Amino acid sequence: MHPDTDADLPRRRWLGLAAGLGLAGAAMSTGCATRAPAASAATPTAASTAASAAKPASNPGTAMSGTFTNPVLPGREAGDPFVVFHEGAYYLTATFDPNGGVWVYRSERLSDWRQAERQKIWNTDSSGPRSAMVWAPELHHLNGKWYLYFTASDQVDANHRHYVLEADHPMGPYRDLGRVHLAHERYSIDGSVLKLADGRLFWMYADSGLWIAPMASPAKAVGPGVRIVQGEHDWERGWHKVDGRWQPQANDYWIEAPQPLYRGGRTFVAYSAGHTAAVYYLGLLELTGQDPMDPRSWTKHPKPVFGPTEPAGGAPGVFAPGHNSFTTSPDGTEDWLVYHAKDSDGNDAHGRTMRIQRFGWTADGRPDFGRAIPSGVAQRKPSGEA
């Protein structure tokens, strides 16, 4: 049982995307993206440029081939990948080492992280509230400094809280600035920063819905947060296997991982919903009012905008695609979706690897993420990538 999406995501067959899929014009991706968007004309959507079929590539591509295949960091668990482009290089952090600490990778190529420079920039404490379950780190460039946010606990999920580190360079060294949001003294995960056009910063996070709070600085959120959205649709429910089939669970909603996306003066927030083991979707919010602290200022799209595909036509399935971030091609002319996904529907989070694919925009100005592209299917490398 899977809901339809705006991209008409296939669950019984793989229709595929053309390996040469390209877009004209790009958005200013996350709040920490440093390359300005290029002026754009009418942009074809991912769905409108899809080919009728796509077959797995016989090899993963090379630096000289002009194509690549997912996953872009093969053989490495990489849940919740967050990528930012800065001064000619990409920086990546993810849930690489949940009981050991936080890592940052550096690569000049978005499509290949196998030879990336790697630096462990923070170690878990030996005991206490930051000793385990380090999840969903994010790296933001704000006010001339680098801020790395993460959530951690003491092996008790309910005790997750957010922490922040500060550095002058994305690879460190980092200074420990402690808790981000002392006013939210209960469970919170998947923190991110919303930056409005006037420069104001807001802290977004998940706790039985998506919440927002104002930030006094890049390191501190202040005052009580406001829940701006809760689960209400079947695709936003928790999913569990019943008699061997994934089914949505009554009264068990799960939405998380807010990720801002900006384009043409509009502010969107993608979020993840469902079950990270197999059935996982991206939903979409838009800030349509003036006050981001007012839930009435947010409009939620009723259908998922990205989701899983099942094996067909020689291509593997894509399971649990989500917990994404956004970036651009090196030359700033293309928008790219970064996300984790699995090649099987095992009933746990193991096997999540880092995937990327281009995305476009609909005629009415909303992001069009297209269909999740399976492992081994060739895609054209990001524009401007050596």
C-alpha cells in the first residue's frame, strides 16, 4: 500500500530517468550554500524529461566517464547525509559513527566520495547525555563561522538533545558550545537552521511533529518552540510489517528531518515521513505567511513529493529514501538532492547509503524531485564537475 505522489512514483515498476537529465537554472539550496543561484529561464521538470526506461550501468563510472551511479559512497553506512558546497569543494557529514562521534568529509566531486578527505571532528563523551546515539549532524556556514549541529543521548532515545560545535574551517578544529535549545527540555532530533531573506535565523527540529524557535545567534535558540505541523496523512504514519507486508499504523505518525530550500523569493521546507527501514517519503511545506512562528503561515502539500520504488526491469528497488539535504552543481546551474536510501526493505535502518540526483521545478514554482533512481543506474555527472 503506497500513496500516489506528485511525481506519480511507481511502486510496481521502474520507469527510470534519463541518464542525460539536465536542468537550466538553479536554486539557492540550503541556508549554508555559498554559490548564488544562476538566473534561469523556464526549467523542465524531472518528470517531464524522464525516459521510458533505465537500465543499471555495468560499472560505477569513473572520473573520466562523464557518468556516475548511486550510491556515491559505496560500502559505507551514511544515514542522514548533509552536504554543503563552499569555495570549490563539497563537505559532507552524516550518521557515520553514532556511538563514536562526528565526521566531516571533503571532496571536490559531488558524485564520488570514495577518496574524500576524512576528519573526525568530535568524539562522544565516555558517559552521560552525549555518549551515544549521535544522529543527523548538519554543517552550516553562518556569519562567517562554521556550525556543526547534532543530536545525542545516553543510550535512551527519549533523552536526545541538540548540541553545537563552532569552527573557522569546515574541517575544524571545533569549539564545543554545548546545548542549542535549553527551553525545549524534552526529546528533539534532526535540528536544522532556517535563514530568512532578512537574515533572521530559526531553529527547526522534530518532536512528534515539526517545531520552530527563534535563534539569538547561530549557536542558541531562545524561548519556547512552536509546533508548526503534525502528521495527518497515511503516508506520514509509522509503517510496520504485518504478515510480511508494510502497512501504515493507526495513530502512529512520524515526521522528521526538516530541510529548508529557497528559490525565487519562496521558502520551502522538505521533511521526511514514515519508517526509515523501508517506507519513507519526503513531504513539502511552504512558508506562505509572514510569521514563521505562526503555524497558519505554513502550507503543507497533501501528497508526498518523493518516495520508494520497487524492483523491476533489472533495476533494484529504492527503499527508505529520505532524510535529505540540498546542494548545487559546482557551476551553480543545477540543483541536487542528497539523501539516504537502501537496496532492500529489511526491518531496520542498516544499509542506508548516500545517494544523489538532479531535481527540477514545476511550472508553478515548486520543487520536482522526480523518482528515486536505483543503484547502478547511470546519471550524468553534475555540471562543472571535473
